Amino acid sequence: MNIGVIFGGISTERDISIKSGIAVYNALKQLNYNAILVDPALGKDGFLHSVEEAENLPKYAELDAQIHNKQKYLECISSSNLNEINLAFIVLHGKYGEDGTIQTLLDFKDIPYTGSKPKAHSIGLDKNLSKLLFSSVRIPTPRWTVVRKEDAENFELAEELRDEFGKKMVIKPNDQGSTIGVTIVTDGNLDEIHNGVKLALSFSDLVIVEEYIEGREITVGIIGNEALPVIEIVPQSGFYDFEHKYTRGKTEYICPAEIPDDVASFTQELALMAYNIIGAEGFARVDFRLNEDNQPFILEVNTTPGFTETSLVPKAAKAIGIEFPELCQRIINEALKKED
């Protein structure tokens, strides 16, 4: 079977996606698949056949205007090079990969792929829409409000947000991942609130401001319709931002999380509920805050989570004896089920 590993892309999460793609490519080679790395940011030239080529790809900060072009995706997917691909293994994180764009293009090409259909990706990346759905079925989620671009220079807004949420709040773009553009305000500083909103608006036209849940960061990976063990995420300092996620030694991961069994089971049930209500398939990761009373509050569903061998879903799978190549095989099996 020829499997195209779709990775890279032009989102702010490109660099992480490159690492995920290389990890999956190596695992597929171990499984004796004919794997091809496909970076849609490069258009018809995005078909790579070695890890060395992938490692030498331009990073996000190095993309020039010519490459940073959505039209390249169309050029890549319409290329005859893709005609021999039997299945696409998608680890394209962020916009144009995790929002349903690449899945829609592959649907037009009639190429099966891993993970969810376009609608689930679109909902999963839209934090406001996701939270509305979670609330509709009584899945606890932090209280929130939305801020739009036209409010960016409204200096009274910061005071209104502090009145609503108190001194602590989380400000984040509506459709970004990897904590890009996120500000956690801890002391009610009005300038910090104002600047946090402006930062988030530089990444998205809509901003989520939500209450800060005192407690612990936990997450649940899902394969098929099976919830993996709960992981607790313990940053060395501050909060679980981009640096703590992707710098070795900056964060401790406890798997399974040291929480009561009934809390772990309840969190896994909520994760599956959220996964199903947005229509996710194949695999995903669901993030929570666990308050001081052991009540989990859902933050979001990641429909294309980070996928290196040390990423959170592979960590949880390894805790129950599923090594990375086997995990990739299970995800492939889930994708093939959809085609039966």
C-alpha cells in the first residue's frame, strides 16, 4: 500500500507538523509500507522520499511569500504524483490541515485519509462553536465570551472583562492550536488584558476570553472509540505554552494521571462524549482543566493532535503497551474501516 504522509503546510504549527510527519514516515517504513512525505506548502514539488529532505524543509519563519500561498495546496492535491496514493495519513496541524481544508480537497480527489471528516475538523478548531456544543449536552466547560476584531481598540473592554471574569482569565484565538497567541492574565492588569486581546486578534478574527480554572491540566487521547489513559501535564513553571510543549525537560507528563479512578473514568467518558458530539473519527485528543474539587472542565478537542513518538496521544498509548508503529497501524485500520 502506498501511504502519503501529509505534513508541513503553511500554518503557524508547520514546524511541529514536520516533526510529526517524520515520526509517522519512519513508523510506516518499519511497518513495510511504501511511504511518501507530502508537504502541500510546496505544491507539485512537495513529494519527498527521505527524512533528510524533510529535515531540510524551510521552517515556518523561513517561508517566503511565494511558498506561503494557499494555492499551493490545490496544486499539490491535483498533481498526478498523488494518483498512486492509496491512503493519506494526515498530520497537518493548524489552519488548512486541522480545519477541514485538506480533507475536503482529498475528498474531491477520492483519496481516503486518516482522522475525521471535514465538518468535525472545522468544529473542533472553532473553539466558540465547540463550547456551544459542549454546553448543549452539559459537558462542563469554562464560562466564556467572544471578542471581535472591531473591539480591538475598545479600552473599556478590558475593564468589562475583568468585571465579568475577575482578576484571572484566559485569552486565546478562536482557531489556533499549540497555545499560539494565548495570554493567561493572573492579576487583572488592564494593560495585560488589552494587549492579550490584541495579540489573540492578530491570529484570528474572533477571540475567546474564558474564566481561569484553578487546578491541574489533564488530557485524554482517543483511538477509534477507545479513551486512552488520562495524562496530567505539569509545566516546570508558568503555564503549558508553546515553549513548555516543545522544549525537552520543560514539562513533566504523568501517565496515568494520579487522580481517583472514578475521576479518571468520568473524564474519559466526557472526552468520548465531546469526541462524538463534534463527529470526530479515527483519533483525537481532548484537553481539560481539573479543578480543586476534581471536576473536569473541557477546553477543546484536537482533531489532529501532535504526533511525534513523544507527543501526548502516543505517550498514553504506550502506557497500555501500544508502541508507536502499532498506534499508526491502528489509525490506518480506523481509516480503512470508513471505506468498507
